[in-house]
Amino acid sequence: MSAATDGITGVFTSDEGARIEVRNLGGEIVIAANAAGFKTLAGHLLTLAQDGTPDGAHLHLEENNGLDKAP
């Protein structure tokens, strides 16, 4: 997937079989994933950390777009 922020396009890739789940437990946020999911998330963060990426650049991960539905 690719996303454009302030005219700069970042390419975000997902490892095959990646599973990422985020849960809000009230006082804490839990990110659970399999190995491929953590590698994918790390890649997304590294893409956002590239030189030239404007402050405030971000990526939305939503159900059917990178996140598994929380139970």
C-alpha cells in the first residue's frame, strides 16, 4: 500500500501472513502480533522515519487495512 502525506508518498508493505491486533484496555494500549505482523509494523515505522517525511505524517491501520479485528 502507499500513502501520500503533504505530497510525499511512502510505500508501506506487509509481510505475508502478517497479523496485528491493537486493544485498548482502558489504562493501556496492547499491540499483539505474530512475527510477520511485528516486522510489518516495524517497516511502517521505518518508512515514516525516512528523511524528508514531514512532521505529523501518519498511517491509519484499520480493520481490513492492516489490523485484525479484536475479539
